[in-house]
Amino acid sequence: MVIPAHRRLRRLLLASAGVVVGLQSATIRAEGQINGLVGITNDYVFRGRSQTSGDPAWQAGIGYEHSSGAFGGVWASRVDFNSRWDHELEIDYVVGFGRDLHRDWRGEIALRHYTYPQSPDPLDYDYTEIAGTLRFRDFVTLIVAYSPGWSGYTSRGAVRSDRLLAAEVGLQYPVGHGFSATGGLGRLDIAGPSGGTSLYWNAGVAHQYSRLTVDLSYYDTDRSARALYGPTSVQGDVVAAIVYKF
């Protein structure tokens, strides 16, 4: 699970996000309460690919978790895919259920819907996926996500409503004084003649002070991802993010 700064941001809010090494690893879990976050990052990286063509993004979200384990939320970010079509906004919705499996283990199942309401592109970017998450304390997170209908552009052409499967593992280890070492590894498989399989990973450090979290991580992919998406969207990059939870 590669947790990019943008992606950790999202999990901070939605209580389940995916493998990415970023601010999303600190999950908000105050049962029976509404929680939110606002943040900025110098690059929004999701599953190894920049969603802003290497440019900064603002991000915000709000979520709720019931004492029964049911949760839901909405998360938004600036995006820019650097295509001939303007994409300015991504809004994601999630509903799910989680429960403690053991003293140190927790499982979650979530349905996520990704939308791009300002996109004039004739290719429909909106898609839905189901994701299963298994957590060991706050140290290890395993995620498998599946979508039967992902659409997008690759260097090989447009992918229209093809299967997407992502598997990720994320690590976070406290080292003292509010600092944590973070890391993640993920594999993404997009079906169809214009798709392909790629690996992505990240490593960095995060610091939490009260409601403020600062994350600095390096993100990169394998050669398959670079060939699939091109150097503009996929390249080694240092990503910084600041998130305030409320």
C-alpha cells in the first residue's frame, strides 16, 4: 500500500483509503462524531501516478463513524491530468463497515465512488470500487481494491470501463517525539489492451503535533508504470503535505 501524501490525507478522513504512503495513514476514528480535515500538498500522487501533473493541490474532507462500525464520508481535491480537457476537481464518496477482529487487528470493507464533476472529457472518469482493509494496530495496513469499470488515459490509448485491481501494504512505525517512519508498496493491474501492470512505492517520515500532521515522502514506480503513463504523470518525486484535523 503506497500511501502518498494526498492519499494518506484521504484515509485520515474516510477511515479506509488504500495503499499509499502519505498523510492518510492516520485514520480519524472518533465514534459517533463528525470529523474533518483540510490540507495542502505539493503533488497529489495516487497509486503511483500524479493526479495534478506534479503541481500543488488543496484537499479537504468530512466523515462520520457510528459506534456500530458503519462509516461514511466525502473527500475532495484539486486535480489536473494535463490532457486537452480541463480537470479541476475530484470528489470521492465512501460508505463502509469496520470491526475489531482481535485485540490488535481490525477489518474494514468499503464502497468508494470517485467523481470528476467538472470534466468535459467525453471519456467518463467516474468509477466505483470495493475495497477490503486489514490493519494490525497502527503499524501495518493491507488493502485490496477492485473496480469493474475504470476509465482513463494511458500512453497506449484510452481505457474504457475496464477492470482495475490494486493491492497495497503500508507501514508506519513511531520513532518518538511525534515522528513516524512510513513506507508502502503497491501493485496496480488495469485490464484491456491499453492497460498494464505496474508497481509503486514510497518511503518517508511524518510528524504529528496535536491536530496538525506534516508528511515528507519520496514516491516512485517501476519502469512499467513510466511506460504506461509517461514521464509527466509518473516519476520519482518528493511529496510534502500538511494536514489539519478537526
